[in-house]
Amino acid sequence: MNSLSNIDKIEQQSLKFLEIIQSLSKKSQKEHLKQMHKLIENIAKGEKLDLQMLKSKYLTNEEEIELDPITETDDENFLDKIIINGVEYFYENKVDGKVYNKKSQIVGTFKNNKVLLL
């Protein structure tokens, strides 16, 4: 019995460590993205370039950062973000999902893994 109890404790600790590691990874990705934004902003300012064009061209992986499946629950509704021609849109990543602009107005649909603007 004692060894089973120890195994359960080890499994619980392992799960806690895994959650901590995933949380740190997620925080690291967000921090990296913030630093990339800051770098692009500084380059645009220093070189007198169009900031939105640089962001849309070089920060396209921004929307690919996925939520941690351990902390995600079915009752939470998150929108994915995408930048098209320098304009930010938010969409429901599901069949026939809606696409919204920054003012929360419906401006399109999400079909076949593509954003279709009206």
C-alpha cells in the first residue's frame, strides 16, 4: 500500500511540474512576441518605415500560438486573431465561424480554414 501511495504522490507532482513547464512556455512565447513587436516598432521608427506593413509581413506567426490544452475548457470561447493587409480581425476557429473587426462587428466568415471577408 505504501508504494502505491508513493506512486500516486509522484504522479501528482509530475502533473504539477508539467503544468508549470507549460505555463512557463506559454509566458515565454508571449514575452518573445512582445519583444518582436518592440523590435519591429523600433526599426519602423528609426528607419521611417510603415509599422503596419512590417508587422503584417514579419509577425505572421502571431496567430499560431495556441492555447494550453490543459487550461482550456469547453465553456470558454476564444477568438483567434489574424492580420490581413495591416488590419486586425478576430474569428471563431470553427465551422462557419464569424469574423469580427476591432469594433466587434461581423465582417466575414471562417470556412474551410480560411477567413472570408464580406
